[in-house]
Amino acid sequence: MSDEQTKIELNDETDRWRYRCPQGHTNWEPTNHHFWCASCARKWEVDPEFDELLDQETGKVYERDQVQLLTKAGPYEHGGSV
């Protein structure tokens, strides 16, 4: 894992599909301090909360603090660190 940062446009479908949860799903959502996946939430054996996103294009994994999420209204503020 590097110190590299990435930006994700939450309203851009291409960006949303490029990044995946640890199980490979594309329907993840940001929360204050981690991410949450709807597909994982439907499975009993998988934790829907996770701290890393996989960039499917580059193969790099980014921790929550390495991801800047952008919306039409501006940056998504995740409330800082725990």
C-alpha cells in the first residue's frame, strides 16, 4: 500500500464502476469512516463494511483516508479519522 491518493467523482458512473469493494462489487457507498456495500450486506457471511477500495483499472488498493470523494456540491466530507 502506498501513500498515493485518488479522487472519485461519486456522480460519475465510470468512476463508480472502476472502484470495487473487496468482494468485487460496484454498488458501494461511502460512510463517515469507511465504505459499505449493498451486495455484501445481502450475504450473511460477508461484512458489508470495509476500509479499502480496489481500483480495477490499475490494481491498486486505496484505504479510506487515501480517497477523496467528489460530488456536484463539492468534496464529500467523511468526518475525519476515528
